[in-house]
Amino acid sequence: MPADSDLIVAEREDLGIDRTLYKSLSERSKHEDFIRRAVDLLVERVVFGRSLRTSKVVERAVPSEIKKAIDLKPRDGPISHDELLGLMADVARYSVNTAHPYFVNQLYSSVDPYGSVGQWLTDALNPSVYTYEVAPVFTLMEEEVLKEMRVLVGWKDGEGDGIFCPGGSIANGYAISCARFHFYPEIKTKGVYAVPKLTLYTSELAHYSTKKLAAFMGIGDENCVLIKTDKYGKIDVEDLEAKIIEGIEEGAAPFLVTATAGTTVFGAFDPLVPIAALCKKYNLWLHVDAAWGGGALMSKKHRHLLNGIELADSVTWNPHKLLAAPQQCSTFLIRHKNVLKEGHSCNAKYLFQKDKFYDTSYDTGDKHIQCGRRADVLKFWFMWKAKGSDGFENHIDTLFDNARFFLEQIRNREGFELVIEKPECTNIMFWYVPRCLRGCENESDYRERLHKVAPKIKELMIKEGSMMVTYQPQGDLVNFFRIVFQNSALDHKDMIYFVNEFERLGRDILV
Ligand code: ABU
């Protein structure tokens, strides 16, 4: 009498499962049909099927539904190619449709055709960009792309250095590390015990990563001093100077200011020229977190928003945000040529041998804190080739034009109230006030009731899958919507769609 497990194995073999397929080698005889069908599924169902305005932005499901629909548990035995294709379709079905024009939820959106193909090529080549030996093309490609980005920042002849890193938070962390090493090189060998109590400064509306990385790097998040902002969300330069002086008087050692070019929620651009002057006066490193707003450097019309960025010591710029490169594509750019390398290198002999037969200055991996590293450059380079700088400029100008058009549509429309009258980037912030709350502005529970509106409208839009827009409170402000535009395939008709959709979903809700 065979055991149950033997029966299951026999049954799987009846399904035509070849149990030698565990080998990690693509063989035409064994994998061609599967790979071609998988690519076809990707192209038809994922790429084209999901970018249609008539499709849903999200197939909303509770965890138990997803667990029921997709066998998530790894199993002892293999499944067939047909079953794998079925899993691909299910994974796509229950994933949020970030390619959808109405996915305008966070600081990334759309699935760019050239970026995607670049990403697929990256995955098919599977490089790790640490040595020229294993990643010759990507090493040179990174050098060219990062140099061109430094030229756009405005550093003379694009001089300096740079890296692709895993996300803007880590790039902001590199700024802390480089600034600290620049002023206190002994930090590398002796650690935090060898340096005074360091303080760094950023705005109260800056991305949380500066605080988080200050904690991670042993500086302490309390020593990341938050500076007041004005009504537009820009850093208050007088408060910055007062806090720097306060730090010095208390015996601390201020070393870094992280300004923001495009804050996460309001899209505000800090005034970089006076901040740079303060940094010069107090001998501080100036880092500009342009993760979000950096893309505007590509546009003659909008690059003035970042005036003064050329005075920075370092910059974070994420092409996966305003430039719509696929996730993840983040860069850290630095004006000082050797700080990244001197501050982070470890000279592992098994990877960075100096007696290789070629010029080992091309083995660039040691300046990163990562060892293995994806070639995030390729998708961005491929997009840049496909569109040209002119294409990126048109892309940026379209985003800003759409944002302004949306703003004007809601400015005086009943039910819409702007949080910021003149937003600078492509984030537009507003409250939608349903009929039940109109005229109740002076009642004591108005704010409490208004706070409940955005979550309720969000629930409705997700359940219907008609669009995806985020909301948040900020300081004293109760929940408001923040719609963000990074997809240049959108047009004015889409802006009207969004306005109408907020009205349709929100007008008659009761809070
Ligand atoms: N850097 C991620 C920002 C997330 C957001 O859109 O709120």
C-alpha cells in the first residue's frame, strides 16, 4: 500500500512535471515554451492590460481572500509551468495597478515602457555592480549617468562623485556619513567615541529619513534638530540660524544641514541660497534632499525652483519619483571627489584585489556600504536614451501643467478647499468637504468630522478601484488629500475625471 506522499508524487509526475527542472540554467528544450508564454503574459496582461483607464486601479481584497486565491506557502514539491503561469496572473491581479493613470497615490507612479524593458534587461543580465570584472558596462554607464546628473545640478564640469543607492532614505544617510567623515575622519576607525556631540538640522516637514538615519548612525534622533517652516512649508532660515547658534552655545558640534527640494507632503522647496550662506558662515555641510523635486532640474521652465542647489556639498535625487523611472532608482551625488571612497572603503581582498590585470580604479563597489548591488542605472539610462533630455523636459513640463490645471479646477469649486494656495511642485493638497459639513465651519466638532472625510472617501475609491490618492494629517491640519502627478500620460481630461470622482464619491457621505 503506497503512502499518501508517494501518491502525491506520482500524481505530480502524471501532470508532466519534470523533476530535474530545479537546475538554475535556462535550456531551450526545457524552458523556451514557458519563458515565451511568461513574457507574453507580462506583455498582454500586465503591461497593456493594466495601463487602460477602463481597468481597475486595485482589485481590493482582504488578506484571507488573497491567501485563498494564491497558494502563498512554499511547498516541498514543484508545480507545473501552467500552474506557475497561473500564479503570475494571480499575483498581478491582486497587486496594485501602479501602471494605471489613476494611481496618483505616492511619490512614484506609472510603469514606463522603456524603463520596464531596461529593468527586464537588468534582470536577465543579473549583474552585481561592484567590480569592473563582473559589471564592465554598468560601471561605465553609472559613471556617465551620474556625471550628467552632476552637470544638471550645476557643479563645474560635473565634477565630484556619486552612487546609485537603495532608496532616498539611504541616500540621505550617505549625506550624514560623508559630512561626518569630512569633518571628523577619525569616525571611521574610532567610531562615535572619538567625536564631539554632533547635531544636524533639517526642516520639520523634511522626510523622516534624516531623523531615522541619525538614530541608525549613532548620532541620536534628538540631535537631528527640526527647524520651523513658513506657511508654504519652506524652512525658516532665521530659525535655522538661531538653532545652530543654540547648538554651539550648548557645546554641541553642528555639522550638517539637510535642506529639501520638494517636501514629501507639500512639495515645498527650501530657499537654498540663504541656507548655503549659513552653511558657509558656520562651516557646515549642505545636503539637499531633492529625491522628489530633483526631476525639475531637467526643465528650463522649472529648474529655478532649485536655485542654489549648485552650492550644495551633496544631493539626493531619485529618478523613480518625478522622472518616473521604475522602482527603485535613487542617487546620491557629491561634489567632493574622494569622500565616498575614503569614508566607506574596506578593501576586501577577495573582491577588490589591487593586482588585477586591469585599471582597478574601475572597481567602484567599495565606496558603497552595500556589497552586492543591482544595476539600477540601466533602466534610467535606457529611458534617457529613448526620450532624450528633451523628452524628460517635456515630461516634467506636462506634469507641472497638469498640476496647475487641476489646482485651478478645484480652487473655487464648491466642496474643495486648498491646504496650500500656491503649491510649488506637482503635489496638490486639499480637503473635500461633503454636503453634510458645508456651512458647519464654526461648529465645535467641525475639524473632528472633517478629519473623518478623507479616510471614508479613500475607502470608497479603493473598493471601487476608480483611483488611488493618499491622505494624511500634518501638524495641526486634519486629514487632507494629497494628489501627486508623475505620469506624463495624463492630460486635462484626466484632471477633470479626478475632480468629478472626488465629487461623486464624497458629496453625499455622512460624517
Ligand atoms: N519617499 C517616500 C514618500 C512616501 C510618500 O509618498 O508619502
